[in-house]
Amino acid sequence: MKREGPKVINVGKKDKKDFDLLREDKSSFFYGRDHKEIFLMAIVYGFLNNSFKPLGERHKGGHCRVDTLNEIDITLIKAIAAKKTGSLDVLLNLKEVYSIAEQYATGGISYLKNDVFSKQHGEYTKRFEELLIELHKKIG
């Protein structure tokens, strides 16, 4: 039986400042962008770094509404949940799917923040492009 999923995606109280910094700092690639964009990238970084952490104390009020996610966003979240559990059965429990996403975002937010504000060569987008090319070579 399919259970109804959450209405709001949460982030941990202690991680909220990192999400806000990425959105509010003018030197950030994510300056002024939607909360969901930062959340989705944090999930990706958590997944790529195999960093899966519990939220701890939730930030009151949530982070972003699930109804702001489009079909591609939801597909990404579901694919990561299926990979994490090793089963498509997880897709029958949307509460669990979003819990997995929240935990990967918790694990990935510090990686994302460090990459965005890195003093390494090149812009963030160029470094991310290089990462994607590397990943493609591994699976291709």
C-alpha cells in the first residue's frame, strides 16, 4: 500500500546556516536561487561522497515544499532512494524516499559548501563539469 509522502522537505537545524550561506552569499554560485536547487545538489554531493547522515534536530518550518519539485527532481530523488536500498520497493513508501533524500542532503551539504567556496582553480561550474565528465568515464 502506498503511503502519502511529506509536504515539506527538511534540513537539520545545524545545517540550515550552510544552506542559507549558499543562497545568500553574493560570491556563491547559488546566490538567490531556490532552496530546492541547493537541496538537490546537496543530495547529489552526499550520494557521490557516500555521505549519508541523520538530520538531527529538524529546522522548524522545513526547507522547501515538495510541491515545488518537478518531475525530473522527483525522479532523481527516487532513483537515489532505490539505489540506496537496492530495491524498487522503497518507491511505495514516499516518506522513506524523502527521508533518504534528507539524509543524503545532510551528508552532502558540507561537501557542496566547500566546493562552491573552494579556492581551487576555476569557477565552481567548471569544477562540477569536470566531476561529471570523470563520473561519466567511470560508468561509460
